[in-house]
Amino acid sequence: MTYLVRSQRKYVGISAQKVRLVIDVIRGMRALDAMDVLSHMPQAAAHEVRKTLQSALANAEENESMAPEDMWIAEIYADEGPRAKRYRPGARGRVKPIIRRSSHITVYLEER
């Protein structure tokens, strides 16, 4: 059984759907290769995922004394966070809802 190292970012101000588009590109990659890929992606979610992955690598190196070169992404996912619901006035006395979505990003790394 391989040992997993975890890192989690909560309440990221990007919808989980947009984060999953970025996550699907790097799922199953070597951690350092994924960092390179994420640094060249134009999406705003790539920056948040990169920070989470960087934190997981730091946890592996500092807490578990694992080499970053040997780390692979074992599991990565984005769950929905709380939604901020607000309202704007609309035409003819109606209300237009504004829903600001957030997400929680979780990364598990394993040593191979």
C-alpha cells in the first residue's frame, strides 16, 4: 500500500465545473510535470489548482520526507462549496438572481 499525502484548498471563488476542466488535464500525471502544465494554462482555475498541488508537494517533502520527483497525483477532485445568493432588480419589478459559486479542491499524492 502506498502512503498518500493530502492538500486541500477550500472556498476557492471559481465554480467546481470550471475547476474540473483543468483537473481532468493533469489527473494521473507526475506531480512536477503537472506543475509545468498548469503554469502554462490560461485558465484562472489553473492557478488555484497549481497552488494546491504545490502545497501537497511541500507537505510530502516537509512532513513525510518524500522526494518531490517521486510523487504522482493519485487522486484529485473539486467539490462544490457554498453559493452566495444575491439579487438584482430586473425589468417590470422583477428580481434577477445572482449566484456566486465556490469550490473545494483536494489533491492526494502518492510515492512511486
